[in-house]
Amino acid sequence: MTSISERYDYVVGVDTHAKNHLYAIIDARTGAVLARPEKFAVTSAGFTKALAWIGRHTAGARVLAGACQVFCVCRSGVRVRGDG
């Protein structure tokens, strides 16, 4: 079975809400937080900004985006707890 880190360079977690989505980016190989949670509006302009933000932090590499993830923000960084 192929692991996420073998197929993707980055994982983008998305905590979805009605008016805003919260995005975070981690390194798929190490689990290091590369971009702490950032909030974007649920609008065309918000999605455009989110995609640009993702592009700036991932350098166009292989990216896996997962919606409805629940983030736990703690001193050591962002941990994805599972499906929300």
C-alpha cells in the first residue's frame, strides 16, 4: 500500500465553515507545519486567495488537499485529529 508521503509532498488540511475555511499546510514526509492556519472567505475571491496562498507555500509540488479536517493548534504546531 502506498503512503501519503510517497505520493504527495504536502498535505493541505481544510476546516470548513459556512463563511470561512481555515487552511494549514504540512510536509507529507516529516509532518512539519509549513503554514499555520490561515482563514479565507467562502467566496470566489476567497478561493482564489487560498489557492495563491497554497501555491506560495508548496512551490507547485504534489499537493493533497483534505476537507473537513479538525485542527488541534498547540504549542508544537498544528495536528490533524481526523475527519470533522
